[in-house]
Amino acid sequence: MSWMLRRELGIGLSLLVGNLVLSMFLCAILLTASCLANAYPSVNVLGIDISRMQPERFALLPFKISDLTRSARSIPSNCHFYIKDAEDEWNFATPFDYIHGRALASCFHSHKTVFEHAFKALRPGGYFELQDCILPLRFFDSTGEGTALETWAQRLNTGAAALGKDFGSVAKYKTILEEIGFIEIVELQFQLPIGIWAAGKKMKTLGELMRKDLLHGIEGMSMAVQTRGLGLNPEEVKSHLAEVKKDLLNDKVHAYFQM
Ligand SMILES: C[S@@+](CC[C@H](N)C(=O)[O-])C[C@H]1O[C@@H](n2cnc3c(N)ncnc32)[C@H](O)[C@@H]1O
């Protein structure tokens, strides 16, 4: 999914300049870091995540296993993974040329803390690249009004806030980076449709992938936040998600992520 997004959106590795790279947050990072290490054999790539990487996720990839993915299956010797909470102190011995993080909107109590760690861990002139969705999702027109999907999107942010997490932090990334001292900050914004309602082959491909991703992960994204944060019981969450999934599959509902 993430590789397809990366390729379709045309953003990614062009900023890679040096010989030591930190790639944050596994999951798809197993793919990202391995492919990166394969593509740049002289580069040392490090991937970190708070939880163990899950190679079984390969089975869930919604596209045919490509050469790219095959190369990622064998972890190259210049690629290493560590389990680490990114909010804890970073004690890496060597400064990085490039640090990359993606889909981190829901991960931290303080994004600023993590970005400060990244700032200190970069060599002078190094690059920090973030790719993320602004939450909550949005609707292109009035087709989302009164839908279960609209309620779900609001519940996610409200539930997270009750647990001390700001899921809306992506919209503040640029300001946070400026405050920390990053310079020459470039913010590119994209619209990523959910489903195949948007015009054009590229948008339909992206939308279909995003929809598959959401349908697959929506329970995991919702359960803790809505039970612990909002006090709903698991059955309530599940029955609401059944309605949300219908909205996701309804091409008359024009939902998208601002990225
Ligand atoms: C939404 S996934 C994104 C994965 C990958 N970057 C991608 O683009 O597909 C978020 C990842 O961040 C990890 N994560 C969450 N909180 C974290 C933390 N405090 N420190 C390090 N990793 C964390 C999760 O375990 C999960 O693998």
C-alpha cells in the first residue's frame, strides 16, 4: 500500500543523499527500509518501531508481489531494525543524513518531542521527511453529512483526545518543525480519495488502495480509542463499524484524506 502510494504520488527517495539513514516505524517499514537499503547498497538503513515488525503482513499486500517486494523480503546486510519508542531519548552513535517517518498521526503524545529527537540526530544539512494524512478525513461535498463514516471520523479524534493524543497534529507539522529550528521546510499537500468516486485512473487506483487499507485496518484503528477513550463497549464499536464499512463501499460518499 505505502509503496503504491509513494510511487503514485511521486514522492520519496530523491532526497536521499548520504550514507546513514533512519527510517522510522516499521510495519510497512520492513518494506520501505529493505527496499531503500537494496536500492542504495552503500547506505546504512535503520528502521525503528515500538512494536515488533510483522512479516506476515506481506500476505495482506493488495497488489501482486513485485520485484520490489521480493527484494524487500530478503533483508540486506546494510539494513537493521530496532524496537524503540520514538518518544524516548535517541542515543544513536552516528548522525543521520536522512530521517523518514510516515503515517505517524496517531502515534505520539508529543510529535514535537519526536521531531526534536530527529533534529538533534541529523547531521548539519540533513533531511527530515514526513508523509501523513490530516485527520479527521474530509468530504468533498455534502455527501458525508449524517453518515456513520462522518461520526467515525469525529469519534476517532475525540476518543484520542480523551487519551491525551492529538490526532489532528499533522496539520501542525510545519509550525512544529519551524519552532524546532528546521529550515527550508517544504510542505506539499495532496488529496487522497477513499474509494473510486474521484475522476481519473490515478485517483481511482489510489482511492481503491486507500479504501482497502481502511477496510482492513479500521477495527484496529478504532477499538482502543473508542472503548478506552469514549467508554463505548466493543459490541457498540463493532456494530457501528459495520455501518462505516457500508459508507466506505458506497461510491456516492465522497470521502478523502488531505495529505
Ligand atoms: C500507521 S503505522 C505506519 C507504518 C509505516 N510507517 C507505514 O507508512 O506504513 C504506525 C506505526 O508506528 C508505530 N508506532 C506507534 N507508536 C510508536 C512510538 N511511540 N514509537 C515508535 N513507533 C511507534 C506502530 O507500531 C506502527 O507500526
